[in-house]
Amino acid sequence: QVALVESGGGSVQPGGSLRLSCAASGNFFRINDMGWYRQAPGKQRELGAVITRGGSTNYSDSVKGRFTISRDNAKNTVYLQMNNLKPEDTAVYYCNAAFYTWGSRWGQGTQVTVSS
């Protein structure tokens, strides 16, 4: 079994910053791609950013230039640094990891609220 545990969500004013973390635990050999997705109320879950094991990254247009995804393979952890947050960034943020043996798994989600 494997698990993903997210942390770092919360409430912030527009223009503020937050850093999300997602740590993988359990019995696994390797994690390939890791990513952050988000789902706003009444909307479908959408990609925020993804990072390969080698460090290549891809961002959605809505977060490009404001968010930075990174990972620490030794700690099996992925991070999302979110700067210049906007009210439209308000959503539940989900971590996703592609485990070599177990396949794709999701975290439980962490709420990010941007409001003045």
C-alpha cells in the first residue's frame, strides 16, 4: 500500500504566497511523474503543474510564472510554491503521483482560499 499526504494549505490574501507539500509513504520502488491538480467549487479537476522524476516541468497557463513545482526524490516529496495568489486560485489542491508498481494515486486534498 502507498499513501500521499498533503500539507501547507490555508487562507491568504490576494498577492500572498503559500507552499504546499506532498509526501509519499508506503512500500514502493519508485515514483515517476508527480503533480498538483486543483478543483474549484462546481468545476472539474484541472492540472496545475507536473514534474518528472528527472525534474522536467509543465505548467497550466493559469499558473505559469506564479507557481513553481519541485521535488525531492530522496524524501519522496513534491512541493508547490505559489506566489502572487489570486482569488481564482481558490480550490482544493490534490497531489498525484505515478508509482512504478501501484500506478496513479491521489492525496486527500488540501484547501487553499485566497480572499481579502
